[in-house]
Amino acid sequence: MNVTLTVNGKTYTRDVEPRTLLVHFLREDLGLTGTHVGCDTSQCGACTVHVNGDAVKSCTLLAVQAQGADVTTIEGLGTPGDLHPLQTGFWEEHGLQCGFCTPGMIMASAELLKHNPNPSEDQIRHHLEGNYCRCTGYHNIVKAVQHAAGAMQGASQAADD
């Protein structure tokens, strides 16, 4: 089946098997390997991407179900020369160790900050319940999200001045 998606601002059309998961389409067909395959059961969140602005676990969505969608992966969130505040926050606050969960954590956190620009620690922890990290214990991940929220609010206030 042909599927057409806009991924990180670029439109792609590919012939895929109807059972191809979005995560495999992104990684294998488009070479966007920042989206990780963790559990294949939607439990770990390593495969989280944004589909039409909403965080989605891409191991539970078929590529053909995303037909016509606008998809953002970790590669589309920032660039090496212009990191997204969440990427900077994870760097500055040591929110990663092995880094396997980091793309999914960042993508889930970006959705949170879009809807709640100043979340409490409890709100951050609750929002990230579907994303697992086996290394950090989450404390620095929460600090990283708080760091990004502050940076984004500062940038927003500077733009308003």
C-alpha cells in the first residue's frame, strides 16, 4: 500500500506492507533512527513521536493509519546547532544516562509543555508514567523538564517585551 506522510516538515510517499508499524516505517524506510524500538507493546514509550501534534507511541500505530498525518520525531524537534529547550534541559540537568529512553521522554515532555507550560513536579511525573527509564530514577528527568519549562517561559517573556 502507498502511504504519504509529512515527517519533520518533509513529505514522503512509500509503498509499505499494510502491517508495517509507524516506528519501523520511520526507522527502516526513512532512516530516522532517533525513534527507538523498546518493548513493541506500548509499555516503555521509547518510540514516542508526535502525530498531528499529539504524543503517540509509534509501535502501536500502523504506518497506513498515519496516512496524511504530520509526524514529528526527535530529529525534527531541534537541530545540533539549535537544540530544543528540552534537549538542552536533558543535557544541562543530566536527565539521561544510557540515552535509550531519552527521545521518547523528550517527545512526551514536549506534549506536556505544549498544554501546561509550567507543570509541577507531580504533573511531570504523572505525564511521564507511560515512559520508562531503567537508569536514572527519573529525578533528573523531572529537573530537565522543569529546566526546559523555565527556559521556554523566559523566551516567551523576552519575545513579549
